[in-house]
Amino acid sequence: MYDRRFFATRLGRAALVSIGAMVIFVGFSSQIAVTEPLPTLAIHPQVELA
């Protein structure tokens, strides 16, 4: 799709920097630990009246 002459241009170098930044962003965002939400602290017993 692109040849070496494209990446030698200013636009080609900017494209490479953009691709590199996206790769770094994906790498860092995959390191974020996804935690489950805490269960509710106040648990009320249910009482049924017959």
C-alpha cells in the first residue's frame, strides 16, 4: 500500500509516529486492571409476613 518513498516524506514520518503512539496507548491501556464493583455493604434481611 505504501512504499519507502512515502515514509521518507514528512507525512509518512507523521503517520509512523501516529501508529507508534497508538501501539503504545494500547499497550498501556491493557495494563489497567479492571476491577469488579464492590458489593453493597448494607444487606437487609428480607422478612415475609403471611
